[in-house]
Amino acid sequence: MRDSELFEQRATECRDQAAATDLANVRERCLRSGAAWSAMAQRSKRTEAARDARAVHDATPGQDTGGTV
């Protein structure tokens, strides 16, 4: 499981908890937490995409690396 998937799961859990509570302060706390987890998931997705692109680039044979041979 990638980090972004875990973060999205936590965000969903927080939103579910917010929907299930009757207490306004708990609902607000859960919604804030859910928003924070969602933001972390988005950042993690960007990092994972960059890492994946770099891995593809590094694995492609014959790419000019800029070094001397």
C-alpha cells in the first residue's frame, strides 16, 4: 500500500467519524483532521508520481546522462 492510499483511508475515516458524531467540536476536529490527511495524500501522490517517473527514466537504456564515456 502506498502512503497516499493510507492517507486517503485516514481522511475517509475522519469524515465518517465527523458524520457519525452529534458533538459539534468533535465534528469540527474530525473535519480538520480529514482535510489534513487529504492534503498529505495529495502531496504524497505528487511525490510518488515524480518518483515513478524518475524510476522509468533511470530504467530506460540509452538515455544520455550528460556524463562522459
